[in-house]
Amino acid sequence: MKDNLSAYLAEVRGGEEILVRDRNVPIARLVPLGAAAAAGAELAALAVEGKVRLPKKALPHRLWRTKAPRVSEAKVLEVLRADRDSR
């Protein structure tokens, strides 16, 4: 594999998955990065360059499960109109 790594990476860039085997025993899989993983890789690269600082610990997962408050359309329109009229 090391002799043809560039060719394998080109296949992965093209969307292919490559199963790596050692004496016919699967040991790894090369897969294209998804958009989220690519964004994470880009963020890591920026951190290495000193352009951003990564958080010391991840946000709790329950934060993402918090339900948004329910607001009626009438209330939204009322607030928007009040804001518009106050300008």
C-alpha cells in the first residue's frame, strides 16, 4: 500500500472506500471525510496555525436536545411590528 498511497488517496477523494488488510485480516478502512469531518479537520488546521483556540471540553450533548420555545405567529408579528414602529 505504501508504494501506491497516492493512487489510493485519489480513489478515496473520488468517493471510494478502501479496506486495508494485513494478511487477509481487515485492519482499517479509508473513507472520504464527510462535510462535518472536513469542517473539523479545517478547524484543527486553524488551531495548529494559532488562528483559533479549541475548547478544553466539549459542550454537553443535552444542550442540543433542548427544545426551542414555542411562540405563536401572532406574537412574533406583534413583536416585529412594535420593533418596526419604534424606529
